[in-house]
Amino acid sequence: MRQPTLEEVAARAGVSKMTASRALRGARDVSAASIEKVKVAAEQLGYVGNQLALSLSSRRTNLIGVVIPSMSNIVFPEVLGGIISGLEGSGLQPVFGVSDYDLDKERDIIRNMLSWKPAALIITGLDQPEETRKLLRQSDIPVIQIMDLDGEPIDFVVGLSHTQAGRDMAEAILASGRKRIGYIGSAVDRDRRAIKRRAGFEAALQDNGLTFVSVETSLDASSSRLGRDLTERLLARHPDLDCIYCSNDDMAAGSLFACMKLGRDVPGDILIAGFNGLEITSALPVRIATSTSPRRAIGEQAAQLALAAMNGNGKDLARRIELRAEITLGDAEK
């Protein structure tokens, strides 16, 4: 069956072909009434536009490139949900790439995305190597980096300071009276935000004349199983720990299960702390301490910032939007 043409859409909407084309792109100089008429006509006819042709004429597509490090960690699907919500009604379509915390893979994804002529890029983190940063600086489109504020952004950044999040959790734990603290961490060669949280936590310990009593880390990705295994190793060497700080909530859930298996009283005997404030933590037998990251809000604000920057308002926009993690000590607060 023959596909309907733009001329047919324009005729049904009662506008010129040029107006129909601009209406479908959401151009600001086309009236809302005309845009609505063209969209209705296109839907009635089953018209599918040629985005390649549009990108050749406008020098950009209706795509927003988004690069995240993982899909297995629920944090990033929630960020994507915020981005999708923030772009709703804009006519822009997010396309996603997953780097698996691999900087070379991230650079290749960004290079490929730029070849599609996206309208903007949303990139996780601030720690890209110089070759990747050069690609981003030369892209001539809005670049919004997300999740992290500890570094120098290319253009815009929306996130939180992970160094400060680690420091804040340490200060809350110390205020609760815990002093013999251990650490378990995953993906220690790749998860740069977890590395920053650990650094902030250690800095607060040092300010109080303390250090981690013991540390267990792994190059493997975070999981509850890994958290359990590392906690068992940690407590085999130092059973007198009164707190274990974990790189995230996945690891903290496993740490809790290890403590329960060993007959440790959590949080009375030993406090378990993580990061992210995942929904699963509310279903655990004991509520752990955690820092709830504003991940959906980060996605929404990044998308809205991209839209505003694309519309020519870049000079008037805040270059840095800071959000804070909310700390709870879980059942230790009772």
C-alpha cells in the first residue's frame, strides 16, 4: 500500500507543504492551531515523516542521545523514566546507549550518536577522558551531563556531589555512635561515583581521627550476592565492626543477609548503610541506612534543560543544577 505524502497531509490540514513540514517539526513560528491541524491530518492519513530528510534540512534530527553506564542497576532506568517524562509533548525522541562503565565504549557510543545529528546529548558523569570531552565540546549542540557534580562540565550539569553524599552519610553514622566501620565496594575500577562517595566518607572519618577498620572490594558489578560474600569475608576478619558502609543499596542488601545468616543484630549490633534509596530497601527484613538519590528528578530536569537550551535560551540558563541526597538511618532511627 502506498504511503501518504506530506502534500496530502498539508492539503487535508488546509496549509502549505512548508507549513506542514515546520508544524511536524514543532517550529516555534507556527501557530498552535496549525500544528494541531497538521498533527490530526497526519494521524488520520497514517503519515510517517522522513526524519533523515528533516535532519538534512534542519541540520539536526528530533533525537536526544542519552548515554548511561548500566541497565541492570535500577537507578538508571529510573533516570531514563525522568528523561522520557521531561521530553513528553516535545516531539523529541530519546535514544539510549549503555557503556557498561567502559570509557572506550562510552566514547564510541557518543561518536556514533553524534553521527546521527541529535538535537542534544545527555551523558552520565563528568569523568570522560580528554578524547571524549573533545568530541562533546565540538558537537555544537547542548550537552547535559548528569548524576555527578564533582568535576568540570562541558556545558550543563544536573546532579549531586557524591563526595558530599559520602561525607554526609559518614557524619550521620558517627553521630549515631558508630566508630568501628568497615567498607565493601564493587566495580572499584569503573564506578567513579562510588569511588567519590567512599572518598567523602573517608575524609569525614579522618576529620574525626578515624579510618576504615577494614575494606573488601571487587572488580565485579554490584549485586546482593557480592555484598553478602564480601561482608562474610569482612566479618571473618573483624567480627567487632559496628557498621559496614556499602557502595550502594544492592551491596547493602547482601550485607544485611550475611549479617542475619551470622546471627548479628542489625542495626543494634551492626549498622548497614548503602546508597540510592532503592524501593527494595523498604521490603527488607530490616530497614538499612541509605542516601536516597533524586534520580528521576535528575532525568526530568536534564530533559527540560536540553529543551530550553535547544530553544536558544542557553545564555540565560543555570549551568549547574545541584540536588541533594536524603539520608535515613533506617531502623537505627527508632
